[in-house]
Amino acid sequence: MTRHSDPTQVQLTADGRLKHFLTTEGLSKALLTEILDLADSFISTQERAVKKVPLLRGKTVVNLFFENSTRTRSTFELAAKRLSADILNLDIARSATSKGETLMDTLWNLEAMYSDMFVVRHADSGAAHFIAEQVTPGVAIINAGDGRHAHPTQAMLDMLTIRRHKGSIEGKTVAIVGDILHSRVARSQIHALKTLGAKEIRVIGPATLVPKEMTDLGASIHYDMTRGLKDADVVIMLRLQKERMSDALLPSESEYFKLYGLTEEKLKLAKDDAIVMHPGPINRGVEIDSAVADGEQSVILNQVSYGIAVRMAVMAMAMSGQASEQAKQKAGDNA
Amino acid sequence: MTNPDIALPDAEVLCQQLIKDVQTLIREKNLQKPLLIGIRTGGAWLAERLQKALSLPELGILDISFYRDDFDERGLSSQAKGSELPDSIENRDIILIDDVLMSGRTIRAAMNEIFDYGRPASIKLVCLIDIGQRQLPIQTDLVGAKLELESGKKVKLSGPSPLLLSVD
């Protein structure tokens, strides 16, 4: 899939407001902070008896998942519902595209159903960006994960988790452990952490799974946990995809666990009050020990709750950016 | 940009008067556990003053950003902060407070939001200034002052201390 323009620019209106959410890369600190602040407000609305707010009443959101994902899709669905939007879930992996329909034909058909927003997950890097460039003005695109490129809502819910549990991101040492090579989550996290002022970002994993380019993004590379975890404020474990074993990038699950699995003992290397995060689904006994996943320092389930709030925030902001751009367009046409 | 042609009342004096009037209202209507709810930001400043002066234990702050009816024209305010209401407003007598009443749309949004928190026994509306130009059937139970402005002009309250009215 070819990229025609800078994704950072495609996702902003002329006056710098969010109108799509494709990547955390290149977004300003002020804008990322606005997402976190708004998400905080949506955490409080969800604690009420009536969890919905009428912000996107009458809008239609389509979950367009070309790759399976239960958690991300269901939290996007809840987020849309709690903003009072109507939501259509399309499991494209099993529908029209498998009959030979092209991506754009699928999209135009859905547009013809008066959709206002597409939440897109796709195995190709750049898919959400490609769609954002082709889509009719007024329709917002949210990237729910594209190839190895980006997973911006996961990164922002991780930022919200750090901010709520550690007070702020500024000055914090964050260790990201595991399969960095195939991880869109890690890339989006590093961009966001950097912009929000983290003191140190460390990526830890076997040399086969930690690309050297990570230093260009501002992260330091570690191949052993002892040095990598030392005095960290935040430890983010990534899921080890089992198919990597068959790719011969890893020896075996037990070998991996021995070297990079997070145990209570290894966690002691980090600060006493360090938090442990994981985007899920977790492989117990592969990248994380059950005692740690269920332990006091784990905030893994909090991440899931915050995920809904963050998704509500970016959906509201993108729809808001589209609305104001459309209103300006209309005013210009009438002038 | 104060318009010299319009004599604006002193907001601090109006606020003192409102404190007395709200006290009378609570007594006359025999409101047992009244709950003050101020609409961000001007209404919240007034509600805080009233709460202190009347020594009431609780205060609610309402941010109606998620309930506005002009989302398609204006989008979402980047100032949206969320509301802070007590755990339960069920069967409470609410005194809803705003700074300037005009179209009535803010009050409509505020009442919709309140009902998403629960079912209050009653809602009274208290405003510092009423400048007319209503677009919805909404009226105050208590008001500091009524003003008539040239069309296109608005009154703004700045604060929280001192409270100051201006026209723009």
C-alpha cells in the first residue's frame, strides 16, 4: 500500500485539530494531553448510573476489522455506544473481501449507508492512512492497528494508565519488553512517551526481535533484563506471538520465559512502586508469570477500562474536528 | 470591551443578594437537603460562593460539554473537563446555578445531564443575569438582575474573585 502524504498532516484540520486518528507520531504534546484530559472526563461519566453521553447521537460508526481482535473491537464498540452512536460490526475477514471485493469498493458501499466514522484494523501498514486519504470529507477514520506500523489508541490508553498511576509521564523511565520488531504497539508507545516527556525509554528483548532502528526513535536497546529493568518506573510487557517460534526467531517458549519472562524476582530490579502493564491478551508463563500478572503492581485490567475512555475521547475529538471543518466549508461556500 | 452605554450591575452586590434570596427560597419551599449545582465555569464560581455562605455540606459542578446541541456546528470544546456530582442525586432538591441566562439551551443540556445521574425531587433555577432572547420555554426561580441588550451583544462573567460583568 503506497503512502501519498504525511499521516500526521492527514489526521489534522487546517487549524490543528484532530479529524482522523492514525498515529501518535508527530502529534503535539498539547494534543496528546487533550486526548488524556478528555479520556479522564469519560472515566467519570462511565462511573454513573447512566454511562452514556449524547455526544455522537445519530452518528453511525462502523467497526471495520480486517484482522480479528476481540478486545480492541469490543472496547471500540462500547466506546461508540457510550457516546450514543450507532455501531455496525463488520468482520471483513469473513465477508465481502474474501469474495474478491476491493478495499475501496467495501468502503464506498459502507459510505453509501451514511456512515460517519470507520474504525479500521488491517494487517497492512498504512491501511488506515490510505483509507483516510480516499474517504469522503466529513467521515472520520480511527486506526485500530495497521500492520507493524501503529496502534495509537493502545498507546494512548497506556499513557493514560501511566499518568493515572504514576502522576505523569514526564521524568519516568519506561521499559518495554518483548517482541519489539513486530509490535505496532511499541512504536506508537515510543512516539507518545517521547512527546510527553518520558526521561528514558528502554526496549528489551532478544536481538532477533529488537530492531536497531529503535534508537532512531529515541529508545535505548537492552538485550538483558537485569540492566534493562533497573530502576524502571513502568514495565510494559508485550505479547509474544507464538508464530515467531516457527519463524525461527526464538528458540522455545521456556527458553524465552527464562530470559525475558517477567517474574517477581526480575520485577524487584525495577523501582519498588513500579507498575506492570500488558496490552493483552497475556500468555501466562511465556512473557509474564501469573504471580506478576495478578500481583499488586499489575495494572493490566485498569488498562482495559481506560481503553474505553481513550477510545471515546479520540472518537469524540475526530468527529468534532470533522464537524468544525464541514461547518467552515459550508460557511465558505455560502460566502 | 465594556460598552459604556450600558450600566452593568456590580456582580459582587448581585451575588450577595442572591445568597439572601436562595436562603429565603430554601426556607419558604422547605427544602430539606438542597443540593447546589453550578454550571461550569461562571455558574460553578457562584455555586461555590453560595455553598460557603449557606454552609451546605455538598456542591455539584456540571460541565455540559457532552450535552450541547451544537456539536455539529462547533464541535467539542477543548475545555471539556467533566462533571463532579455527589454519588446520588436521587430525590434531592436541586438548585441549579448559572451566570448568564439567554437562549435557555445551556439549561436544557444541564437538565438532561442531571437526569443521567438520577431522578431529583425538584430543580430550581438561579441565575445572576437574565438577558432575555429565550429560544426555549425556560425561566428562572431567582435572578440577580434582568438586562436588555442590543442584538448581537452578550454579557460575560469573569472571576472567580472578584466577580465582574462585561459586555462583548
